[in-house]
Amino acid sequence: MTNEEKKAILKQYIGLEKRIARMLDEKKKWKEKAEAISPVYSDMPKAGGCDKIQNAVCQIVDLEIDAQIDLRRRIKAAVKQMDDEKLRDVMMYRYIDGLKLEEIAIEMSYSYMQIYRLHKKAISEIML
């Protein structure tokens, strides 16, 4: 895996939290819509379509949420497994906390160029 591919995966972490929350809201709305439908009573047999549709939508959303949560866990685990504490800190600040390299330099009391080099080294060493 190239360093650019690694960065692309790592950059997804911050967005995953928002995406998961959005999916949970969508699931909640579908449940509310399904529960708001009033049953119509008649003598004619019907194939309970609303419950089946609602269950199918909820299952699809659950699968998507699980995939997003799994990716988020993989990213965090890969960062936490790094042996070098400085490299791990740079990666945590950059991809978990979403800080820019300039902000990380201030946080860690290093120069921007040193953080740049540490970040480059961390990207090459991380195992995703």
C-alpha cells in the first residue's frame, strides 16, 4: 500500500463519526415513519409490506453503520499499535484529533519541519 493510499484511509477517520451519526438518524427516521403509519383494517388479506420494508431498510443501514464503525476501529488500532511514541502522537493528533501539522508542531513543541518529517516517517511505518 502506498503512502498516499494510507493517507486517504487515515483521513476518513474524522468523517466517519459524522457519517455514523447521520446513518443512525436516518435509521431513526425510517422507524418513526413506519410506526406512524396507521393500520387499515379490512377483511382482505395483505402482505404486511410496511414492516418488511422498514426491517429491510434498518438492516441495510445497520450493515453500513457496522462497516463504518469497523473501519474507524481499524484506523485507531493501527495508530495505537505504532511502537514509536512520537510517531504515534503525531498520527493521533493528525488523523484522530484532526489537527494540522502546524498545530501539531505547537502542541508537541517541535518545528513544523520536524513534524513534517515525523509525519512522513509515521505514514511509511503504519500498518493498515
